[in-house]
Amino acid sequence: MSTPESTPESTPESTPESTPESTPESTPPEFTKEELKRAYKAFKRRLKLTRLDDESKLTHSLTTGRKSGVCAITPPDQYPQELWDELVRRGRLVYVGNGLYEPPPQS
């Protein structure tokens, strides 16, 4: 006894239709000034704590007074990637690669 193939066939009626107008992937989401400000403050706070942590290690001598070599960090993951891209676009952060960001150079 042979059975017909049991692979489910995809019919146009069974798949949800997706039109370019209903899923605009090319337009970035809009963030409020408050969201951008909170995310930037969270980034600066994490950078400061990372630098302090690096400076407090035993490999750094207290007598040399050498600053931390940390200049770029992974941004806090509580904010979406699009928000960090927007801060880069606005010049508030610089993307240095491998998911790391740093503040822009001081003039």
C-alpha cells in the first residue's frame, strides 16, 4: 500500500502575504530625544565603570598613575542595535568594529 507524499505543500493561501508597504525595512525606527539621551548616558556610565575596573587591577601600579587603555566597549544590550546606529549617524559615538563603540575624539 503506497501513500501519497506526506510533505506539506505551500499554497499562496496558507502563507501570509507580505508587501513592501507593510514591512518597511529600509526606514530606521524613530527614537525620541529622551531615549537617545538615556542610551548615551548608559553608554558613558558603562565606559566609565569599565575604565575604573581596568585601572583597579593589580597589573596597574598606583605609583605610575597610568590611565586605563580601554577606549571602546560593547554598548549596553538593553537598547536595540538601531539606537546605537542612530547615535553613530548623529556623531555621538564612533563604531570601531566587532560590535565596539567609542566616544568621538575630543577637539
